[in-house]
Amino acid sequence: MKTISFISQLIIPAFILFAIVYGACRKVRVYDSFVAGAKGGLQVICNIFPYLLAIFVAVKAFQASGLFDIIKSYLAGPLGLFGIPPEVLSVALIKPLSGSAATGMFTDIVQTCGPDSLAARLSGVIVGSVETTFYVLAVYLGSVGIRRTKYLVPVCLIADGLGMLIAAAVVKLMF
Amino acid sequence: MNIVWIILVSVSIVVAACTGRLDALTRAMFDGAKAAVEISLFLLGIVSLWLGITKILEDAGIITRIARFFKPVITRFFKAVPPDHPAITSITLNLLANFFGLGNAATPLGIKAMQDLQSLNADKDTVSYEMMLFIVLNTASIQLVPFTVVGILSAYGSTNPAGIVLPTICTTVLMAACAVTVLQLFRRFKK
């Protein structure tokens, strides 16, 4: 664990150092190149911003509407058949929408159910393996101004749903 | 995305009206707008930083070298990308950053990859298969160690916080495989 987290801490500074030193060795005007590249950042964010705004407003509205609790009460029964604790469902449903909310719920589950409980482990695996799909879609599609997404959204949502079932199966097998 | 957004917003408003949470809903939407500004400002700094760093590498001529090195793996998935195209490098760097859990570096590199893929896209308004594949691989987020999760588990006194690592990797790899399969099934049936 210690070595892995050390490598992870090292990798970004090492990468930046490498870029600068390597550039200097190849006689690149490193500072001028950096500034020229960084100039493009503003344009990228200007492209993304309206998409991010749309997604964030929609997600927050969804969370505040109480719709979440209604969906949860309908899904709790069928998921019980797979042996998925009801607390985990909140994490699984919120993770594609909001990363920080999912982490918050995960912390809550760890506190109430204990860090070695099935609910904590399963929600931990879900938080670690499912991405905040809508954020990724908004940022990546927004950055190039794609408007027609074909079947991309259903594919991502099906994958998220499958991911939850895979997580349940893997946790059952490995703990 | 159009349909998803219409459903998310309109259903939320109707449900909030039924459950008497309209006040909270309005506040939440303004909160969402504020959060979007905060995230964008944060991204502005971090994206510019990484665009600067990758520009140095590009000018030093290493981008093509990295591309050549990872070409065999990446071109197997991204068949329509020419072997010496910069997209191969940006896709590689993004996937590596994801793998090491460097979310702050992964997003800017992913944006770069999308722009590189867009330069190959015939119809600029419509997503290409390569873009979909790239996004699907990203949403499956293959990660070596989920640091936040391990951190929270050990903070609350788990007997074996790192025990979560292996199941997470297994899940994420299986999920990525499923996601790519689903994408290919859709591609076949929508033709």
C-alpha cells in the first residue's frame, strides 16, 4: 500500500520534471511552449461551461425533488433478491450523477454499518469502480461541441447498471 | 443527452411540486449553477496547466514517440485512428492517468484526446464510434488503487482497508469489458 501511494504521489511531479528537462535538452523554449499551450485552456473551459451548468442544475434538481427516495423504495425489493443491502442502492444510484454525493453517502454507510460490513465493502467497490458518468459526458462531449450522441447515453447507463451487479457478485465471491 | 436532460429537469420539478419541495428545489438549482462555476474555474487552472505541459512535450517531439510505443495496443481498439496521429498519445496518457487515480490530470488529457478524435471526425456535430469507445472506457474508470475509498475505510478503523483494492480492480475490469461489449452490440444492431 505504502509504495503504491508513494508512486502515485511521485508520478505527477516526476512527469512535469521530465517534460521540462527533456524539453530543455531538446532545445525547446520550454517557458514559451508552456504559455502557448496554456493559452488554449480558456477556450476549452468556455466550450464546456454551458454543458456543465446544464448537467449540474439538472442533477441538483433531481436530488432535491425527492424522486430519488421514490425510485429507491421501488428498487429495494428486487435488489434484495440479489442480496444487495438497501443502503448500497443510494450510492449506486447517485454515483453516475455526483461523485462528491456518492463519497458522502459511502462515508455515512461506513459510519453506521461499520467499515467491515457488506454494505460498506459493496458501496466502496461501487464508488471506486463506477465513474460519474454524466459529468464525463458533459465535459468530454462539451469540449468538442458534439450535439448528436447516437446510442452513447444508453450504453453508459446500461454499463453502470451492469457494474453494480458485477460489484455485488465480486464482493460476494471475494469476501 | 437532450432527452435525458428534458426528463431529469421536468420530472424533478413535477415531483418536487407533488412532494412540496419546490422551495428546496429552487435553492438546489441555484446551488447547481454555482457549483458549475466553481468546477469550471477549478478546471480552467488545471486544464491550462496540463495543456501547457503537453505542449512542451509536443514541441520536444516526444508525443510521436509515445504514440509509436503504445500504438500496437491502442490501434487494436481504435482501428480508425491513423498510427501516427496525436490522438493515440492523448488517449494513452488519459488512460494511464486514470489507471494511477490522477483524476486532475486525467480530465484535461481526456479533453485533449476528444479534440484529437474530433479532428478525425467527418461529421463534427455527431459523436464518432472512436469517441464513444473512449468515453465508455473512461466511465468504466480503470484504476489501480481507489485512494478515497481506502482512506475512508482506514479512517473508520477497518481491519483490512486495502482488501477493497482487488475486488475494485476486478469489478472495474469486468465492467469495462461489459461496457465495450454493450457498445459493440448497439453498433451492430443500429446499423
